[in-house]
Amino acid sequence: MREQTTFQRLWQSYGRIVLGLCIAALVVHDVFGTHGYLALRRTKEEIAKVKKDLSRLNKENAELQEEVIDLRTNPDKIEALARNGLGLARPGETIIKIPQGQQAEKPAQQKPE
């Protein structure tokens, strides 16, 4: 019989352990590494959040654009803004402001039982 070399003896003794450790290291890297499963999941969550924010901002932008168009074309909207927001009045009108503490509170509506 042929005599085994040192490498063959080491491989027979420790080969499976080395192979197992290499596989374990690859699995740990694939799960916890910079491009691993956890990083991928975190990135997907961030993408979903950004898409949600983008959708909200697009909706808000559309509402503001409609308001701009209304303010440019609708005189009633401009008048309402001048009266309510700026406290302006037409000539001959008098504005009476009641302090907040003296305003009548609306009675609470009760649910029918």
C-alpha cells in the first residue's frame, strides 16, 4: 500500500470540520453581511416608506395646485381668503370680533341609545 501524504491525513482528520466552518461563515455572511438578507429587508422597508411619502407629497402637491388655480380664477375664493384670513371688509361693512373666551360653545350632540 501507498503511504498517505501529510495533506491527505490532515484532510481526513479535519476536512469535514474545515468545510463545515466555511459553509457556516458563508451562511452568516449571507444573512448578516452588508448585502445580506437583513440589509435587503431593511432596504425594502425604506423603499416602501419613501414610496408612501412620495404618494402623500404628490397628493398634497395636487391639492395645492388646485388651490393656486382657484386663487387665480375664482373671485369668491379670493374674497373668502381676504375676509377670513386677513380680516378685510367691503366699504361700509363693520367687523365685530368676539374674544375666544366669550364665544358660545356648541352643545355636544348626544348619541341616541
